[in-house]
Amino acid sequence: MSRSRLIVPVVFWLALVGALIALWLSGQAAGAWDHVRSAHRLPLLAVIACGIALPLVHAVRWCVLMDALDAEVPIGLAADVTVSSSLVNYAGPGFLGAPAKAFLANRAAGAPYGKTILSMAFEQGLDFLVLLVGSVCALLVIGPQPLMDAFAGYGHTARIALIVGAIALIAIVVLIGRERMRRGIARIREAFAAIGSRIDRPAVAWCTATLWLLQAAVIASLLWALGMSLSLTAVLSLSTIPLLLGQVVPLPGGLGVREAAMVALAVPVGMSSGELLGFAILQRVLLVVALPVALLAVRIARRIGVVA
């Protein structure tokens, strides 16, 4: 039993070191410092506060789903496991966060692997649908004109080449990942069929809405901190489209994909690509920094008996 208790903190600290190394090697940690020095401090604290709250709300929703599967996980331990697996997802290749969460939940709380995987498949499907709807709304708010303006600086031949290249890239990604996509869709359909009618729907809906409001608050606070345009279009676009793309690409925490998506949105949201690159770097670093703070808060709450 004592060995099982050590698994969560050991995995957490190993994942923390791995995440920080990944950020440093990518150049993001170093680049973020320049932006921190010129940013307003109060909204940066708001970003970290939202980053602390995100895995905690995830943990609450996960507990609700596990209860529906008759596999109770104490909320404090669920928060420990969620924060640790989030760092694994940042530090490791591919989608390692999900199997890490299943492993930690099994060893620390005795939760069956199958039920944990089923609950996470449900969460992934639900979050994907929310982000898909949000991204479509963002594209409708942006409208076609800014997208056309983004291509205005290129000649006719260059525009055709860009469109053909984008279509070819999408086709390659689909061909390479179609088997993974097929398995993922099958798992999500199975999860919705298995527990969709058994969950506490109001609780899941409130948790899901809170998660994406927190994501929007991160974007709004960071735009404020950096003195950038705080518009509905920018907040809606930057809090949905990059996350949607980061969710489907098998890289650690969507590393590089979310940042590239934000830079690509420069013209549609009326900002410079340099501004959005710095924005994306700082967001990544602050959300990683928030994770050990979240774990510390959970450990204190468990020690003083606020949560189990």
C-alpha cells in the first residue's frame, strides 16, 4: 500500500521535470520571459489561477463519471491523479496522459482500468464536440472576409499552391492516422452508449461549461496582460480552434500545434503573428507552472481534512 501511495508523487515530479525540459528545449520557456517582463502582473495571476482551477474542475467531472460506473474515486485523490497525468501529457510523446491516468487511478484508488478508460473516452468525445461547436461559431464570427484578406498578399498561383498544400497535408494526416481515429471514435461511441444515460447530466454540463469558460478566461486575461486587443472574436477564436487542433494531433499537450494555430489566426483576429507567437508561448508556460501549484493546493487540502 505504501508503494502505491508513492506512485502519484513520483510520477508527478518526473513528469514536471519532463514538461519543463520539453518547454526549455522548444525555446518556449526562454522566449516567454521577455513577454513576462513587459506584461501586467494582475492578469498574469488570473491566468495562473485559471490554470490551477482547470485540472481541479476536470477532477470533479471525472469523479461524477466514475460514480456513474460504480467506481468511486475520492475527490482529493482524483485531483492528484488528474494533475499528474496532465503533466505526463505535456512531457510525453503522443496521448500518454490517458494511460497514465488509468494506471495511477488503478494503483492509487483501485479503479478498474476499463472503467477509467471508458470515462476518459466519454470526456474526450464531449470536449471534442464542445470545441467543434465553438470553433464553428468562431469561424462564423470571423466571417469569410478576413480569411480572404489573409491570402490577399499572395499571387494567384501562390494561393492555389497554398490551398492544394493544405488539402494534401490534411489528406496525409487522415491517411496516417485513420486507424487511430477509427479506434478513438469507436471508444467514444462505446462510452456514450455505456454511460450517457447513467451520468448526472446537470453536474457534467456545469463542469464542462466551467472548463471552457476558464479556457476563455485564460485567453482574455492574457490578452489584457499583454495589452492586446480584447475582442469577442479574439477570445472565441483563440479559446477554441487551437485547442481543437491540439486535441487531434498526437504531440505532447499539442506542443507546437496550438502555437502554430494561434499564429495562423493573426489576420482573422486583427493581430500580428509576432504578438500571437509571444502570447502562445506565455500561455503554454503559465499553464504548466500552474500544475504544481494546483497539486500543492490539493495536498494542503487533503492534509487539513478538507477533502479525502
